[in-house]
Amino acid sequence: MGEKMRDSRQSFVGRWLAIRAPVAIPLKIVLGIVPIVAIFLIWGALTWGEAEKRVISPVILPSPVEVVLQVKSLWYEKELSRSILASASRVVGGFLVALAVAFPLGIMMGSFSRVRALFQPLTVFGSYLPIPTLVPLTLSLFGIGETQKIMFLAIAFVVFLLPMFARALCEVDEIYLQTAQTLGASRWQIVRHVLVGVSMGQIYDAMRLGFGIGWTYIILAEMVAADRGLGEIIIVAQRRGPKEHIYLVLVVIVVIAYCADQIWLRLGRLLFPYREDA
């Protein structure tokens, strides 16, 4: 009897900890919901009851119900829709500026060894640069207006995108270059049709990831003198309240970033149908 129970436990553990085992969609949904429900249960338990009797003060952590009840004030009083548009325009603007710099420079670095050696120290420096330090730097260079916010995001994007673009071209298999050279392709034909052409799917993936990262920096971008934006709502709520707005805006940012990522994903499947992971 004991051996059967032990074998049953081992079989159960083996099924749950099977390496790279396929998971049915219904089970995947259930497993994904479990930690979310657990978080809300813990959150509710810590913020249950009157303010004086709670484990955590409502000044620090409001209850889930209190957060939900502030949705109306966030939408109307803080003009959430306009703040979303303001933040989105800054993210898109910074991304386009960064793309104008990182895309051609990344292609040059990935194609020509001497160009890569020329800019490699800067990319290494950028990879270790704490992004928050760019806030005072861009403030001193561009003032406190809209330009500062876009340039802060643009620099943050370049730091991420440039080495990703260069790496994508460097990872193109040598056989493609040899074949193109054998067929008599010129230097720029090899760069355009072989290096860029083969690596374009990877470059697109880097752009998709980079755009999502921009939403993680929007609060930093809007820390100073932002008359509107999601980051501005969080800063004001942290200083003056209500604290519920902080948690609601964090959820809004995650939802927007997720929806944007899904758009990138579906567009990638249209542009690169031959890639299974596009």
C-alpha cells in the first residue's frame, strides 16, 4: 500500500515537472489564473476591515475594492484618455527618433567590422548605463519641455536597439555571403539583400521588444513638468493622492503595452509568414 502511494506521488510530480511537456490550452488558462487569484486574495486579506485594524495602512496599500471605486475619478477628473494619448505620442515619437539613428548605424556596425569596432565601446557603455541617469542629462540639454521627454525616450530606445540590430546582422550565416559573392553581388547589394534581408525578421523582433520597453520608461520621462500623461498621474497621486490612481495607472500601462505587443505580433506574422515565431 505504501509503495503504491509513493509511486502515485512520484507519478504526479513527474507529470507536473516534466521537461518541456505540452500543456493543454484549458489547463494553461487555469494555471495562468491561479497566481493572479492568489495575489488578489493576499491583497484583500492584507487590506481587509477598517483602516485602523488593517495589516497594511490604506495610505500605503488601498484594498482592491477601493482601487476599483476610483476608476470613475481617474477617467473624468484626471482625463485618463487624454493622458493615454499624450504618453503614447511621446513613446511613438521617441521610438521614431531612435529608429532613425539606430537602424542605419546598426546596419553599418553589423556589416562592416571597422565601423563596429568604432562604435562598440559606446554600445558597451550604453548597456551599463542606468537609464534613470538620463533624466537630469536630458533636462540639462533639452530643458523641461516636450523635447526633453521625447529625447529621453529616444536615447533609452537607442541604447536597447543599436546592439540588437548589429547583432542581428552579425548572426547571418556566412554561407549567404559566400553565395552572394560567388554570384557577383556588389558590396551594397550584399548589405541590402543578404545581410538586411536575412536578418529583417530578427530586426523586427528587436523593434517589437524595444517598443514595449518604452512603456516601462514613460513614468521616468514624465517625472518633470509634464502637464499631462500617465506618469504625471502617478507622480501627482504619490504626492497628493489618491493612492488608488497609482495602481490603476500601472494596470493601464500594462494593458496598453500588451495590446501594442499583440499588434506587433500580428503584423509580424503578416510580414514574415515563413517564421513560426513571428
